[in-house]
Amino acid sequence: MLINKLDYIQDKLSYIQSKINNDNKLQHYDSNKKAEDIFMHLLNLTYGWSLQNANDEVINFPAIDLMDTTNEIVIQVTSDTNKKKVKEDTVGAFNELVKEDKYKSYAHYEIKMFYIKDKPSKSTLKNWEDEGLISQSNILGIDDINKKISVDTTHTLVTKVFRYLCNLFHDKACESDISPQLTTKLGKSTLIGREKELQEIDERLKASKILLIKGIGGVGKSTIASNYLHRHKDEYDYYGFFEGLESFESQLELAFKLEIEHGQDRLDRVLCELIKLDGNKLLVIDDVKEIKENQEKLEKILGLEHNGYRILLTSREDIEGIEQYDLDVLSIDDSKELFNSIYKVEDEVLLKEILKYLDFHALFIEMTAKTLNIKKRTLSLNKLISQFRNRDFTKIKRDDIKSYHKFLDNFSINDIVLNNEENLLFIKKISILPSIEISFEKLYEVLGCDDEDKLEDFLIVLVRNGWLIEFEDGYKLHQILQDYIVDKYPPSFEEIEVVVDGITALMGDTDNIQEAVNNRKNIIYFDSLEVFLEKVEVETEQVGTFLNNFGNIYQQLGFYQKAESLYQKALDIEEKVLNENHPNIGTSYNNLASLYYLKGEYSKVEPLLLKALKIRERMFEVYPLDVAQSYNNLAKCYSSMKEYEKAKQLYFKASEIWKKILGEEYLTITIFYNNLAELYQLMGEYQKSESLYLKVLKRREKLLEEEHPDIATTYNNLAGLYLSIGEYQKAEPLLLKALKGDKKVLEEEHPSIAITYNNLAVSSYGQGDFQKAYNYMKRSVEVLSKFFPNGHPNLTGSIKGLDMIEKKLNI
């Protein structure tokens, strides 16, 4: 139909030209006036000008007929090719005219001539240009319109001019039974941002004829595809927006008024009608699903590219063999614009934090902004972001979260994930994990999977349906979706027990400081599980064990307040679900007591240790090493209370059990020797203390890797002994070794490192280097203050030491 349109245009322009020529011969000059209006519209369409009748600008405007105040041009429309018409009646007359005050503002306008008849010859035009009368480029005629239309690669101009002439002549031959708009709906006409993406989609679609926009659910595929159609529909003779493959058939059956007879294939009938349409056509098929199942249908539809069609598809899946455009999340600027278009946020920093939390995901941005924009809302911006940070989204007042759920229900309606028992169980398990990018290997490990292929199939389903974001090296479930699942489809403990076991298994030996340090990277998993277990109020033996182990990690890392909270939660659960003499309860008592000892709250230690010992002695035959641990811990407690003989007896009772079960060479025996050395030091028996510390150091250096935290502790302890007897020079190199070892394993700020700084300050002070002592002690106070904001014996000692050094330095 494109060639026919060009022929039609040329025929009609030729007719107009002939009609005016004939009328002029008959001295019917009214045709010239009509021509001005006709060619004004044609020139505007052809060149993108904004011409209007000059008389509309200024009544009885002399010398020229048409004027464009935007592009600053004036045009004389004429059939007179005489030089006088140009030189005197138009150019000359206009130049004289603009000397008048009334017309001065038009002096710089460019003058053009438009000839209804054939233009003057090329030689004539060249002579006029050489004389400085008017340039050849400013002489236009009907042939110029025809040439401009014939090279229109987008075919937009052809269609516009064709439709204008059809309307002008009221030509019924131009009318078709089929509307250019093949569907009742065309999707969204508005779009915030995405200009770069729209430009890229346009370029790639025009180059390849078929393009797939692929992306996760809710990222904005439908919006951008439908907006593309709205922007470009005038370039096409026929166009339509279809919401899936079923809509493609049903909408076109309606458009073509088809009556499908029994036994006929509806798609084949529709395609047959589409093939009959001439010209340029654009079909947008949104949200194509079940690609494999619909492969044959797709191949038939995509074959329309050979019949002048461009086809734009969107899907969460790959479609083999066609050009693909991967649609990512919004840019930060587009995200801000979208959020502010719904709910205005003046605080740029807070808005950026919200958008980052929302992963710049179009659907979540829209949902959040609309939730805040609800009339009579009780949800403030600060409250919302606070709930997001704390993963307490489900604790938001029900009226506020209800709107969010409504959006999410629409997002997941008829969703294969929620309507399939196996898929739903899998998404429940993933909802326990942190909302971060997680590798396939890590998912396999923590989800307790026994079939890699099955796990991969599940992940593919979740990605296709928009539940998971797929990265190059992993997957992420957005926290909003996690909270939605936990709130609307709360998992039972039985459903997620394997995940609890999988995450607990990551912890390893939580009594080992090296493993605790290595677990820093996994703390986000432990935190996520703890939050989930609290939300669903699961209380089982396994949960108690997990919380105790998690508390051990935080204790080893020096975060005593967090460790105490976890230990207390574990004990509360165990006292509810276990027998009062269960060994796990003894472990919880022991853990809390150890923590209070480290915090310097010695009055709380003995009662808990005695409770733990009472339970453990009943289970001595099964757990003898636990009894030894209780003896050891009680001994440390009595030592701090200066009940040295009591402590000594308990240390030896612990060592007897250790030696009997583990043997003299086992690493655990060094704990006994270390503690006994510490006791002798407190008792003033320094020679015995030194001998035992050296024995511990030798054994640990033999059994442990270089710079192990336990070796650093031994250096520190031995140095502490030398400090207590005033041998400061012997202490300093040991303390520097301890500091080096601790810093290699621990964070820069840790209670153990603070104690080393304190000891280095004492050593420097004893050697008379007060400035160095001041620097070390100041650092010790800074670190201890961070970990013990409510005070601690070690902190008190460091503060006193700092005061003493400051007086020495007159600070």
C-alpha cells in the first residue's frame, strides 16, 4: 500500500496544480487563495514548520502569504514565475516593509517562494542567486514535496500527507473497513524517564524488525512497550497492543469481524487477514509466557516480518532466535522522578536511601509512593524507612500495609509460584534468607538441596515470574516480597526446618575465635534467620541451639550486648520446650555466665555457673567435658573474687577430666595451664606463673598456626605478668607480637585489642615514654568505650591510667 500512497499523493498534487493553472487561464483567481491554505498544511507536514496565514499575524500583511514565527520564515505562494514577482513584489517589497516600525521585528526572517506551477528553470534560478536576489534553496515547488515524501524512510510523512489529502478530497477510496488501531486498548500513554531506553529500543527494532524486551517482573516492560507504541503509532498504517498471545488472537478476531467456523484455526485466520493489510504495521505483544508451549504460534506470528510488520514483544523468558533488549531497573534519576511524580519527597538523602532499598525497581517504587500518598494515611516516610531497615514491614499498621498487599496480590495474581505447592514451599524457604545476591552454590548449601538440576529449575521459574532478580553470579529475592510471603503465607517450622539446619551448619565451631572471625561474611544469613524466627514465633530445641551458637559468634567478636540478647532468647525458649535438666539449658547458663564475666558483672556469674554445673554433673557420664568446662569457668569466677584456693581446686578437677579423656598433648590442656598461670600471678607466685605461661606458649606455637589468636592471647598474658613485676622492656615485644596477631584476625576495634593497647601504655609508661603511653591508653579508652558504653572494670582502669598519664604530660 506504500507505493499506492505515493502514487495517490503525486496524482492529487498534480491535480491541484492543473486545477489552479486552468482556473487562472479562466481568470478564476479564487483558486490561488485556496491553494495558500492547502500548501500551508502540506509544507508544515513536509518540513515540520508551523506556518500560518500572514494575515493571522498582522491583518492585511503585505508582500507575503505565509509566516512561521517559530522558525522565522516567510513564504510567498504564487503561480507567477516572472522575475518581477520575486524581485519587486516579494523580496523588494518585504525588505522595504520591514524598515517600518510596525514590521521591524520581521527584518531577519528568511524569505522563500513556493510555486504552484513548475518552478523556473535551473539556469534562471542560478542567475537570481548570482544577482543576490534569492538563493536556489529558498525556491520551492510541488516537486520538492514529492521528492521529500519519496525519501521518507520512516513512512511517517507519507502516511500524514496521504491522510491529509484523503480528508481534503473527502475521498472514500481512502477509507478502509479496518481501523488503523487494531486493538481496543493501547496500554499506557505516559512514562516517567526511560528516554535512553526508548531511543535504543527504537533503533534496534527498526534495524531488526523483531525485538524482545526482556526483564524481571515489575521492572516496567509493559509500560515502556506501550509507551513506545503511543510515541510511534503515527509512523504506521496499522498498529495494536496485545496483552499476551491469547489477546493477540481474540482482539484481532474482533478487529477483522471474523466468524470462525468449526474446525478452522483461529490464529491462521487472523494471520491471513493481517497479511492482506498493506503499508507499515507495528504489533506489540506484551507479557509472552510459556514460550516452549507456544513455540509454534510464535513462529507463525513472527513470520509476519516478511509482510511489512515490526513486532515488539515483552517477556520474562528468552525467545530463541530473535533480537533481545534486556531492560534493567530504573536509573537513580528516573527513580527519583517516578517517586516524586506520585509522592513528593524534599529530603534527597532519605529519598535516595528509600530508592536504594527498593532496588530502583519500578513496581516497588510506584507501590511505595502510592502507599504514602493514600488519604488519611498514618504511615510516615520515616516510619516506613525504619520498618524497611529493621525488616519489620509486617508490623506496620494493618490499614497502611493493606494497600501494599493489594499491589502485590495484583502482581502475583494467577501466579505459578503461589498456585503451585512445590514452588510456594521453595519461595517460603528462600524468604528466610537475606535479601542480597546469593550464589547458586550458597543456595544449594543452605537450602538443604540434594538435586542441583531441580534447584536450577526452581530458580528459573522464580526468575521468569519476577520473584527473583538474577545477577551474573547469583540471585536475590527482594525484601518486600520476603515480607509479603512471610506475612501472607507464613511457613511452618517443618517447612523450613532444613533451612534452619543449613544455616546453623554454616557456623561450624562457634567456640573457636578463628571460626567466629571467618563467619563475619555469614552473619547476614544468621541475622536474617533470627529475624524470621522471631516473626513467626518458632520455639524449638533447634532454634535454641542456633541462637546460642549465634551468641557465641558475637561474643567472640566482642559484641557483648548482642550476644547477651541471643543467649537470653535461647534460654527463654529452652526453659519452655526442654526438660529442666536438659544439657542445652546447662550450656545456656554457662554461655550467659561467660558473657557476664567478660562484661565484668561478676555478681551474676557464680549463680549461673552453679546452675549449669548442677545440670552437667547429672549428665557426667555422657558429657564429662562439659563438667570440666564448668569447673574451669567457676575457677575463673572464684579467682576474680580472690577466692584463690577454691579456684585452684576447681582448676585441678577440670584438668584431671581433660587429661583422662584427651591426653596431655591435647590443645585444650593449655587452657588449664594458662588459667593456672593467671591464678599464680594473682597470688604473687610469679616464677610458677612464668613457667606455666612459657609452657602454654611452647605448646600453642607447636599446635597452632603462626599469629593464631590463642598465641596472641598467650603473648599478652605473659607480658601482663612482666608488667606486674615491673619488667617493662620484656613485656613490650610480646605485646607488639600480640597486637600484630590480633589485628590480623580481629577487627581494629575489639576488646582484646583494647587490652593490648592498655598493656602497651603501661609498658611505655614504665619505660618513661609518656607520649607513647598516652597514645596507647587513649586508643584503649576509645575502643572500650564503644563496646562498654555503660562501663566495665577494664574501661575504668584505662580511664584512670589515661588521667595519670595526662597529669604527667600536663595535658
